[in-house]
Amino acid sequence: MTGGAWLCLLAPLVGTILILLGGSWLPRKFAAWTATASVFVAFGGAIWAFFGVRSAPPTPAGGLLPLQVPAPVPAHGELTTAWTWLQAGHFTVPLQLLVDPLSTMMMLIVSGVGGLIVLYSIGYMDKDDEERRYFAYIAFFVFSMLLLVEGGNLLMLLVGWGLVGLSSYLLIGFWHERSSAVAAAKKAFVMNAFGDATMALAFFILIAHTNSLSFNALSAPLSSTQANLIALGLLGGAVAKSAQIPLQTWLPDAMEGPTPVSALIHAATMVTAGVYLIARTHVIFQEARTIELIAAGLGALTLVVAGLIALVQTDIKRVIAYSTMSQIGYMFLGVGVGGYANGMFHLMTHAFFKALLFMTAGLAIHALANEQDIRKMRGLGKVMPFTKWCFLAGALALVGVPPFAGFFSKDPIIASTLNIGWYGYIFYACGIVGAFLTGLYTFRLWFLVFPGEPSPFVREHYHDHNGREGAWTMLVPVGILAVLATVGGWIQFPPLWEPITKWLAPVAPTLSVAEVSSTQEYVTSAVAVLVGLAGVALAWAIYSERKVAIPTAPFWRRLLEHKFYFDEAYNKIFYGPAVSLANGLRREFEDPIVLQTGPDLGETTLATGSLVRRIQTGLLRTYVLFLAMGAAGVVLAFLIAK
Amino acid sequence: MDGPNVAWYIAIAAVLFGIGALGVLIRRNTLVVLLSLELMLNAGNLALIALSRHFHNGAGQIFALTVMAIAASEVCVGLGLVVALNRRNLSLDVDTLSELRG
């Protein structure tokens, strides 16, 4: 099973290196297929690892063993060490992979959904000038993400964490001739760097107190302050990577990248890494329960705020991006209250239906000459029926209508907040409001874009691809994901059958407070579905039948269109002072001191030189006289000293 | 066969050195300046050998040999310069050769 893990990890890296070394010698198609094949090989490796873990004998219960150096093998998994990577005194970090139920689940999602999206990219990026660079980057991203989820200790995880940030930066700024794309890439990188820094600080505290960075070090006895600080640092990383309030502003801008990148990185895999991180390091979050509840609170806040902002967006990709933030909010809520399996399950179904939504949006954008404004797209369903039905499957899964995937994964998260205390009811309310907003914004998008007669814009700009809605490499992955978005949730239906919860129980068992009775599950499901359908109905009444006018509340509308003024506030609080500080330093320090030093230095040297050159008479005998006087001086000095 | 006291030798060496130094300082003919330089070097040699004998230590003689070798090289260069100056019909007066005045 460790062989599968190594194969899974290294295949995309080999693909990247091949494409990079081949450069322009490689035919374009070859680069594309190399990347696709490498990710599918990785998926094969993930399946190998999955069956390995499944058939592995269960190690004694009790979760992670107490701290020892070197690290013991975690329950139900295998830690494979290639070699010692770093060594400093008693502190060692081996290069190791961890194959356990949690990491195999992530491996399957990343390489499986990733493979489909890379296949889709072949059609989407066809005839782009720099296709090969794109495929090298995307294979590198898959490698980095797999390193993140397979990393056998916290440092390996951090390496993967940093590398996904890098590949995300490279891919957001892929169309580097667009200045908005470059700005978005920088924004994403800076915000993620903030999270990386807080994570690194948490690791330093951990090293200082346990002298180790293995996952088991997290269960070492720590004082509550230490545990809180470490958990807070990890939460900072998770919040930045997963675009939760207050570090969420980079994700909508990241939509500047190619659509498959938005599907893969900014919907299905990378942005959900924060959820994985909390599930993976849940031991420390349980020690620091307050911080864990803060994570849940941030998730609850984000899911409502992002849902509200999505209501007024007019760019098809931005609507889906805000929806992604909102859904990750649900996942944070799920893992934050202690239902790690719920969060991970929603992560999986979300990967299916959100990748599907992005890819159908990509089909529409591709067929409409790169137009992304939904106000121009009315009636697209007439000309693109396949896209329409696939989008509908994704939309229903997102809203959580049975039997689509989101229904099975979202409702347990909302239900799991019921028994944790008074704040649980606030979370519950947020979850229900979020469900309503999800129905409203998703079907606002649907009714604006697909039904009805095609608008003049669609009629004019729609162009098909050899009689189909897109290249087959684009249509096949969309079809597969539409099926997965429909049936992918049937794996688990709490409380009737819960294979994912059981699968993850050895690694991340659900906390007892997050367990709810069957009645609570059923009632929550019913309420959430009804509320979601109410949102759909309202969207239908407003945007399809036009029976209800769009409420004109100028204040609220402005607030939402400015995304609650987060960007403006950050500009005022961080960017503005930084710029004034820099300007002040230039005025007070650089111009008068740094820039003036050079000329001053030169002038002083010149003045001194013209003074000193007088003794250079050119007369040999003067020099000899100086020499003789010097020698006499030395002799005299010696005599006197004696 | 002890010969004169070492102090005499040192005194002669000092006198020779003084003559040489004075020559370098006050004479203007390049050839004479070179000559005076040689005088100073040989004054040094004399002092080295005298003290070497006085202290029964061979190191001084070795130094003297080294000084001779260096003096020979120096004369080569110096006389070469004098020949070069002469070929260009330049004056051999050291005071007129002041091109390098700062």
C-alpha cells in the first residue's frame, strides 16, 4: 500500500519534469496527454493505497499513540520513511509519507477529480499559446496537493502547503499579459503567505516544547496556552488557504485564472486543504476546544456572508467562487464542532459538484467567446442542452435536494451543531440561513442563464465545436462528474449507514458532542431541504416569472456589491498605512540619506584627493627625503622606546 | 687573528651609508644616484657580515648574498632606465623627470 502512495505522489512530478525538460520540443498534445496520464496513474496509485489500507489488519484502538521519538506507526495506517531529511541534534525530520484512511480518501479525491479536470483542460486550453506551461503547472499542482495530503509529518505537510500556494499563484497568473490576473495572483500569494507564517510559528512552538514535528507530537502533554497558540497558528493557515473570513478576499479574484484551474484548485482541492488540516491535527484542536469552536464560528459566519455576496455577483465564475467559500464554511462548521467525518464527506461531494459547476460554466464561457457576464447569457440552455442538464445536476447537489450529493453531506453538518451548547443554535441558524441563500443564489444563476429563449448576445456569439458543445475531452469529464454529483452522496446517509464515518473513525473519530439522535438528523434534513427549496422558489419567482420584484434596498445592495467592504477596509488598514510608511521613508530616509550618501561620498573623496596630491611632487629627491625622514623617525622611536 | 673590534666595522658601514644617502638626496645625475644607492646597499652588507662574524651566526652572510642578488637586479633595471632615457635624448637630471607630479 505504501507503493501505491509513492506511485501516486511521484507520477505527477515525473509528468511535470518531462514536460519542463521537453519544452518546445514536445508536441502540444503530447504535453497535455502526459499531464493527464500522470494524474490518472496517480489515481491508480491512490486506488492501490486505498485497497491496501482497507485490507490492513486494524491496529489496536486508541487512536494515536503517545509521543515517542522516532514516531510510532499510527493506528490503521502505515508511515513509510524514505530517508532522514533534516537532522539537528535530537531533532530529526524524516522524508516520510503517511498512508491511512484520511490520507487515502484525500488522495482519491485529489487525483480522481484532478484527473478529470486535467482531461477537461485539454479541450479548454486547446490552441492557447502556452499550453505546455499550463500542463506543467497543473501536474505540479497535483503533485504538491498529494504531498500535502500524504505528508507523514507536519513539515512535509507544510512543504506541500507552500507548494500548492506557489502553483496556485502560477496558475492564477497564467495569463500574465492581463494585469488583473497578475494582481490577483499576488493577492492570493500574499494572503496565503500570511497563513503559512502563522502555521510556521505554530510549528516553532511545537518544536520548542516537544522537539518533534511528527503528527504524534500534537498529542504530547502541552499546557493549555501552548495548545491554544499552536491551534491558533494552524487555524490561521487553514483560514487563509480555505478563504474563510477574515482572509477570504483573494478567492473571488483568483477567478482570473483559467476555468479548469478554478475548478481544480479553487473549488475541489486546494481551498479545502484547511478542512483536511483541521481533521488531520484534530488532536490539538480538541485540546484547544475554544479555537476549534472559533473555526466553526468563522465557518458559520463565512457561509452566510459569502452566500449573501453571491446574490449580487454578475460574473458566472464569481458566483460559483462565493458559493465555494460558503460551502467551505459548512465544512469548517462541520470539523469545528467535532464532526470530522461530516466535514470530510462534504469536502468529497463538494469536490464533485463544484468542479462540475465550474466546468459547465467553463463550457458556457468557452462557447460564448470568453463572456462571463450572466446578464448576457439568457436562454443558453436552448443551444447547450447537455451543459444545461449537467449544470442542473450540480446546482441541485449544491442546494442539497435529495437524492443529489449535497443533501447527504450538508444536512449532517447542520444537525451536528445541535448538542454542543447555546452557540450551537447560532451555528444551526446560520446553517439553515445558508441553505436558503444557497438555493436562492444557485437558482438565480440557473434562471438567468439557462431557461427561456436565447438572448441576442447568445445567438450572436454562440459557436459550437464541430457540432458539439465542446471537445469530447471537455464533455466526458463533465458527464462523469454529473453522475458523481448525482449519486456520489449515496455512500453515506446518516444515521442509516455511515461508511465514511466508520472509515475515518480510527484517524479522526467524531466527538461525542457532535453526535446527534436520528430524530434530530431527520428533522434537520427536512428543514434544510424545505428551506433550500424555498430559496429556489424565491429565485424562480424573482428571476423566471418576475412576479416578485428584486427588493430595492440601496444600502444593502451597495454593501453586498462591495463585498461587505472587506477589500476597502484592508486597503485602508494595511495597504494605505504601508504605502504612506514607504512614502514617508522615501521622503525622510531614502532621498536625503541613502540617495545623498553616494554623491557626498564622491565629493569628499575628490576634495581629499586634491588636498593630498600636493605631496606628489614628481621630484625623486623629495620622495627620498620623505623616506629618509621616515627611516630616521623609526630608528628614533626604537631608541626612545628602549 | 681577531682584527679590529666590530664597532669599527659598524662605524665604517654607517659612514658609507651616510655618504650613499647624502648622494641620493643631493646629486641630480641619475647615474650618480644609482651609484649612491649601491653604496647604501653595500654599507648594509658590511654591517651584516661584521655582525655575523661577531655573533658567530651564518645568517648575516646569507642575507648579504641575498642583498647582492637584489642589488644586481636593481642595477639592471636602473641602468636599463638610464639607457632608455639616453636613447630618447632625454635629460638625465632627476629633477627634470617630474612627469608624475600630482
